Amino acid sequence: MELSTWLSLATICILGAMSPGPSLAVVLRHSLYNSALHGIVASVSHGMGVGLYAVLSLLGLAGLITHYPLLFQGLVIGGAIYLAYMGIKILTSTSSGINVQQSISQVNFKQAAQDGFAIAFLNPKLAIFFLALFSQFIDPDKMTVYTAAIMCATVLVIDTLWYFFVSVLTARAKQRFDLASKQQIIDKALGVVFLLLALRVVVTQLS
């Protein structure tokens, strides 16, 4: 793959990663509610989920989803249910924002990894996005395993690095502006955001 072609691909991936949505909300939740490291774990697992969709798109999953709309709808609704579950879980939590260490210990890294990966895996639109994106950069006569690996690695690394940056920045802001003392307000706001995101997914799917 030529450098100019790769830069074009990387630029689109950066813009896609930076677009706000459920993924950003998940990383923010773990960075604010727990720690920067929790956010980083969620970021890495999310990047792996996105990278997996990139690989599967090259293998033809996007076409499968397009031809079987029930599969697509099932994944979308599953994502909405997961968002709603997270929102309700946050809203019903009893965190007071006073004992930060106790709050951190209540959510382990496995949960952060699960949330990061699930929010990517339950978004089948990624497969269709990557199919449309990769089709602009793939030359069937020059396509090799090496080129495919570069494309998928670019997607994974950029997504992970972006949310890594978000995690660190959010955690620092939490310390600098003493956001721990406002934990209850932040929790409820995040809970409402997750529920609204779930509602938007359902409305978009039904429209």
C-alpha cells in the first residue's frame, strides 16, 4: 500500500473514531467512574472489537449482514439493550463519590474489557462502514494478505489510541477539577446519556 493511500485511510479512520457515540460514552464512564486504567482497558478491548469487524468485513461478513437483515437487526437491538442495561445500572448505583478507592474496586478490569468489546461487537454498522471504506482502497489485482493486515491494524491502532487519549485526559480532568466530589451528578448524567443512546438506536432502527 502506498503511503498516500494509507494516509487517506488513516485520516478517515481518525475522523470515524473521533465521532461521538456509545463507544465514547463507555470509555468516559469507566474513566470517570473508575480510573484511567479502566478506561484504557475498555479502549484496548474496544479497539480489538473494531479490528475484528475490519477483518470480518474483508472476509465478507458485511455482505452477509446486508443479505440477512434479521441478523443485522438482532445485533442492533442487542446493542440497544446493552446500552439500556448500562444506563439503568448507573442510575441505580449507590455511589456517593466520597470513597473513590471503594468505587474503583467495585468494577474490575474484566468488566471494563467486556463493556469496551461489547459496545463495538454489538454495532454491526461497523462491518458495513468498513466494507464501504475498504472498497475505496482495495485493488483486487494487488490485494495481498500483507495489505489486508496493514488496513486492519490501522483501524485497530487508531481506534485504541484515540480512546486511550480520551481515557487519560478524562482521568486527569477528574483529578484537576475534583470531579469525584460531583460523582453522583456525573453518574446520573451518564446514566441518562446511555438510555438516550439506546432510545436513539431503537428509533433509528424502526424508522
